Amino acid sequence: MDALRHGAERLRRDVGTAIFARVAGPDGEEVRSRIHDTPGPRWFGPDRPIRTVHADASMFVGGLSALLLQTLHPLAMAAVDQHSAYRHSPWGRLQRTSVFLATTTYGTAADAQAAVDRVRSVHADVHGTAPDGRAYDATDPHLLEWVHLAEIRCFLAAYRRYGAQPLTPRQEDGYVADTARVARALGVLAPPTDVAALERRFAEFHAELSVTPAARDAARYLVLDPPLPLVARPAYLGLSLAAVDLLPWWARIALGLPLPMPVRASAPVAGHLLVRGIRWATRPPQTPRAPETPSPPGPPDPPDA
């Protein structure tokens, strides 16, 4: 029995290490230590909902779903298509995004602001003309709002379905309010601060959305042709099914990703198995952390951007 236990623990560590390396990059341990162990005030205290949601393995499903949904704004998709190397370096993009989320959620206020400043600096060079002739600019508060809405709506939807502990309606509103602080720092002018406002603003964007060839290409790449070895494809298929199933029905149709009823019925099962497997493999080590100085309860005023 001891040998089986030790073997299972070794397998858990090996799988967890592989997942962490993909998400956090080669210097992930150093980055994690800096984010969590550096003492100082944080944007969000330990009891804030943003910490609960962003720490959960359901983020894997929510993140892929958000990427798919974001492609449906033609100007946002043009910016990604023309300025991002997501096909050539998809893991690099994933790692940069995960470090940004971790830093703004758990890092010191100074590190969180520095992470925001880096993103804004990159956005300043992202502008051009979409295939339909319209100009786009990654610093446009309206486009930034769409990216934000799609992201947190998918994160929240994934947590509702696959999260370890359900949130109360008040906590869900708190999550939206927490993420609004980061959105304002990035340049969104008036991000929603509760679930009702999130749904209202999301619905208002619907008229601006349409599928483009670039969006369908990106969706096919993300769902059907990811840069993964064959041994990892079955697990990724479960992730893809769960992520596509979270999309609104009209988004699935537009992207050419309709799920036949028998397949859709199996998507939550696949999602639960995948998320529980990731949660088991990536269980964090029980090590003491440096004391934090949290912000006052509730989302504080955003820093000057």
C-alpha cells in the first residue's frame, strides 16, 4: 500500500509539474515565489472573491472559452491576427497571461501596477486597419471593455459549473467588482461592478459581433489543432468540449463549433473530470507565506493609470 501511495504521489507531482511548467513557463517557481512571498499591500485581501475564482482549476476551461468568445469582435480579432504570434508561440502568450492574472490578483500593489503598465505599453504599439477597412487601436477603451467582459463572463461561468466551492450571489457581484479594478487600471472607462451590469453590457455588444475568416481560423486552431503531443490530446479534447459548451449558442454556431446533443451532454462530464484531475495534480504545497497587508475590504479605488 505504501508503494502505491508513493507511486500515486509521484505521479501527481510529475503531472502537476508538467502543467505548471506549461502555464507559468521555465521560471515559474521564481515568479510564483515573488508574487506570493513578497510582503506588502495588495489590491485584494485574502477574502476577496477574485482570489477564490482565479485560484481554481476551472480557470483552464474559462480561459479557453474566453479566447474563443473574444474572437467574435472583428476589431479585437484583427488586432490579435495582425500583431500576435499566438500560432508560433501559443505557450508564451498563455504564460504571459497567467503571470499577469496571478500578479494583479495576488501580488503586491506595486507589482500589480507594474504588470498593468507593461500591458499598456504593449497595447500602445498595437493599431492598424481591419480587413473591413475600419481602424483599430488596442488602447481603445471600448475594445478593452469587450476583452474584459468576455474574459470575466467566461471565468465566472466556468467557476459556476466547475468551481470547488460555489459563490453566493453577493460573492459573484464581488468578483465582478474586483475585476473592475484591474479593468479600470488597464484603461476601461466604466467596467461593470456586478453581475447584472455585466450581463447588460455583454448584451449591448452583441450588435458589434460577427465572425471573420480569422476568427474561424483561430477557433479551429484552438479547438482542433493545438500544439500538443498526441498523448495530451485526449485531455485537451475534454477541455475543448467544456470550453465550447460554455459559449452562448450563437457564438458556437458563428465559430463553426456546434455541439450535437449527445456530444454536448457529455461536455460537462468531461469538464468535471478534467478540472478535478488538474485540481488534484496542481494541489499547492502547504508552505508558510510571507504576511500580506491587504487593502481594506471591498474593491478600493483604482490607481491612477
